Amino acid sequence: MKGLRDDRGAASIFVLAVGLVLIGVALVVVAGGAARVARHQAKGAADFGALAGGPHAIEGQDAACAVAARYVEANHARMVGCAVEGLEIVVHAEVRLTFYPASARAASRAGPVTALPGEALTPPGG
């Protein structure tokens, strides 16, 4: 059969190509999962920071944000913003991704509840 071309090794190249595509897909899935975990970590850190700093809002922005920063950093995040508006505190936290030059950010707000037990909650000013 001299008319047929020699295709030895073609299956190896095909298996290699399929393997590389599967590795690429797996890396994309892992990166997406890591970004989602970082987002949840940033949200948790912002929540804890806001809840911890909320009771200190009456002492001023510096005191409330210092307490919030300790809790954000204890949750392996970085506080990128903090503001006290009246008796409410808003905390912005960031978690850097280790394998990609990006970060996940989240914000959380905490303040007093404006309703007595058994009453419906009403928004501030409403």
C-alpha cells in the first residue's frame, strides 16, 4: 500500500491537543471559582467590619473605622474605604487574588434599627 500516506503519530498529536484544551478549560473554571471565593471573603470581611464599627459610630469616624479595620484585616482583607454618616457606617473591603492581578471588592452598611419589636421596619426618613 504505497499510495497511503504514513500517519503514525497523528493520534499522539490529537490526544495532546485535546489534553491542552481540557487543561485550559480547567484553569478557567478554577480561576472563576477562586474569584467567587474571594468575593465571598471580601463580603464577609466588610460585613464583620461594619457590624463591629457600627456601635462606635457615635464616637466618630476615626474610632469607628479603626475598629472596623481591625475586623476587616482579621478576615484577611484590606479596608479600602470607610465612612460614618450619622449613626451608620459603610465599610468597603478588598481581597486580592493570588494568581491573577485583580481583586474582589465588597461593601457593607450597619446602623441602628429604627423599629420597636413587633413593628414594621421603615426606611430612614420614611
